Amino acid sequence: MGQKINPLGFRLGTTQSHDSLWFAQPTNYSESLQEDKKIRDYIKNYIQKNIRISSGVEGIARIKIQKTIDLIQVRVYMGGSPKLLIEGKPLRIEELQMNVQKKLNCVHRKLNIAITKIANAYGHPNILAEFIAGQLKNRVSFRKAMKKAIELTEQAGTKGVQVQIAGRIDGKEIARVEWIREGRVPLQTIRAKIDYCSYPVRTIYGVLGIKVWIFVNKE
């Protein structure tokens, strides 16, 4: 049987680097890992609550975390023009920093959050998955949503894209998996830089899983 592996973990050390950079002793490792998860979850929730994702392009592509002894540096890569930046409100970012610091209860370390705008937002699987999730929640037919997503990715200048949706699609009794591919997605080639994300979306019928693979370029 074919063994499925996460394309990002498969390429670590060649075309892919870690999203979290820090060193911890074995006894503190699990704490640091949970801390990363808390930071990521809190930032995602905060941005979803406080910024209405209008017409698609404002999502988080990735969150990178670097930790030193006395500093946690968090860099949030966002698509479109993040309203946190536009409205000239560093207050918003400061408020976010304060909240995250309270949540983590980190007294001895400073937390620094920076937001970076990325070009070609739909070239990133997380933003594409958020777009598809939004369409499915609004009861758009899944085929239409998938085709629209692929069009948007092609405009972003990628070499290939594959989208898969699994679960009770369109509210059918029996769960199934539907997928669509455009261009090349060479999952076996380690040198091929492939971006991947899996994204659960809650619909009124149940949870659907969206997976997106994007072939960016060959290094």
C-alpha cells in the first residue's frame, strides 16, 4: 500500500526549514512545544475574531517562532493587506502581544510580534484552504469552490496545485473524498519545493477536511 507522508516533514533540510527555531533540554521540550501551539492558536483566533476576512485574501500564511533565553520572536506572514498594519494601529499589535504574554504567563521573557505582508497570497496553501472553507460554509458547491481555488492559484504563478476535500460533501449520508489537480505536483521529488496544508472546516453536516498541495518551484 502507498505510505502517505507529510510533504513538509519529508523535505526538511532540503527545500523546507522549520517554522519554530529554538533549543530546549529534553525535560522542557514538551512545554516549549505546547507553548508554540498556544501562541499559534491564540494569534489565529485573535486575527479571525478582530479582522473580518473580507473577499478572501486576508489570511495567515504561516507563523514562525524563534526563541532565545530572554526573547520570543513571532513573525506572522499574512496575505493581502493586513488591516492590523493598514489602520496604523500598532496598538492592535501591542494588545495582541500583551494578551499572548498573559496567556503564556512568561514573566522573564519578552515577546515580540511582527506582521509581514506577503505577495501572491493565493500561492500559499493555508490562505487557499481558508478561501475554500469560507466557500463551503456559505454552501457553495464543492466543485465550484475547488475550481475557483485552482484559478486563483494559477494567477499567483505556481507550477501546479492539488486540492482534496473529504467528509460528508454536500451533506450526503456517506462520506467520500474528492480531489482535483492542475499542473504538476511531484510529491516524490525531494528537490521540488511543495507547500502543503491540511485544514478542518466545520459545516452544518459535520467536519470536512481540506488538503492543499502547491508546487512552488524546483530548486
